[in-house]
Amino acid sequence: MTDPSCIRRRMLLAARQAYNGDLPTTGLYQTIGWIGWPIVVRSELGVDVAVIGRIDRGILIAFRGTRPPFNIHDEDVIATFFDWVNDGACVPIHPPIYPGPVHFGFVEHPAAYAYVVQRAVN
């Protein structure tokens, strides 16, 4: 994954941008190849974060994973707490749009800001 045009590499770097919450365009991040300036989308509680932008292959949407716990530089401990509570919401449910059971947090949190992502893509 050292080839700058590798889509997996570009996606990983974009996800890293979602963790950082900022959008540097220098160094490694320059190899993502954003066309224009990407945007950062957050859910209401700031728990879920995505970076959305155009690249030469289409629209790239990268979601941040779980916030790291016990980070001494964490500027939003409440969002970190709610992120881990979401991970704990692991009761399996059977929504009709999935072929099998998924955990509650998987379904509910992306749905909480899907409209913001859709608006940004449009």
C-alpha cells in the first residue's frame, strides 16, 4: 500500500483525517487527492464523524471508528464516553435492510447523521 494512487491507502488516510477532526492537505494527506476541500460531518453529540470529498475516482466518504479511551489530549471526553456507550449497545436486532442480525449501535448511530452525509454528497 505504498502506491499513492492505491484506493485503500487513500481511504485509510481519509479515515485518519476523521479521527483528527482537521483537514491537513500536506504530507501524506496530499496523496488522498482531494478535488476541492473535503468537509467533516459530525452527529449531534459529536460521536460519529465522517470526512466527505471528491477524488478522481468519485466521492470518498470515510468514517471514524471508536474514539480512543484515556487520551490525555482528548478535548471532548463526553463524546468519547458516548462513543463507548454506543459500542456497548450490542443487543442484536433484525432490521429489514440487513440480511441478518446486527448490533443496535451499528444501526442507530449512522442513522442519526445519515441525512447530513446525504446532504453533503448531494
